[in-house]
Amino acid sequence: MASYFMGIALARLLLLGALALPAAANEIWLYAGTGPQPGADQNNHMVGIDWLAWDYQRSPKQVFSLGFSYSHLRASGDNLDGYNRQLEAFSIVPQLTLLAEPWRNMLPLFQVRALGPTYLSEKRLGLRQQGMHFALQAQISAGLRFGQGYRHQLNIIYRHYSNANLDDLNDGFDIPVVLGYRYQF
């Protein structure tokens, strides 16, 4: 129960921080994903929403963004009786976007997120365990922007949460196949 209230407090802190940033990016992301957890007999599932609030365009081909992420993770499998099967993750997400040349009215791109500080509501997801509630979010993705002003984007994503060996228990939680949709206001 205390971890739930810590998550709510962190979400409020993230929202207050967001209000202090200029809303230059103003992107909303919706996610859904699933797949086998490497190294464990379970599947992980995820739904989430992100808000990227700030952009810095370093060059015509490189954009650095900063935002906030909420994800609900769930584990499924035959041998999970007695184990925690779900958790919530609240993250601050730095993201690097590398843009390619436009192709057939679409803009191909590659995105990387690394070292996104995350609060996990639970330390266990199925058979996998973290030693603390603090973790880092990492993800890689490839996608296409399309539509008027490239406001829409579809991505295929691999997402990972772990504490980077800051604690002895660092099994990591992976969602190997995530589909993401982005809309820029």
C-alpha cells in the first residue's frame, strides 16, 4: 500500500515538473505490447501513455526530447501462483530521435531512450525481481511519421526496465514487442 502512495506522489511531482517546462514538443504516445520474458517462463504485457513535453532540435536529423511515462505491466504464465503479476511504472524519459530522409510522404526514424529514472510500484513481476523500487527505463524503436505535418507516428518498440545493477537483485523486466502510436499537437 505504501508503494501505491509513493507512486501517486511521484506522479504528482512529475506533473508539477511538466508544468515548469515549455511545451514545445507536446506529443502524446499510446502503447500496447506483449512477449516472452527472456530468462523466465512467463510473458509480459504492457499498456501505457507518455507525454513528451519538451524538444531540442540539435540538427535537422537529431531531436532530443524529455517527457513523462506511465505504464501498467502484467505477467502471465503457468507457474506464477503466489507471485505478484502486475505493477505500475512512472518514468521521466529522455529520448533521442534520429530522422531519415522522407520516403513516399512518410518520415522514417529511429528512437532511443536510456537511463529514464523510474519508480516501480512493485519489486516483482511474475518470476522476475528487482532489489528496489527504483529502476531505469530503456527502449529502442523504429517507426514512421506520416500525415499532415508528420503529426502521426507508428513505432515498433522493445522496452526494458532494470536497476542497472545498483542492487544485487536485477532480473529486469522486458516487453519485447510493443506497438506505439504518437500524435503531436
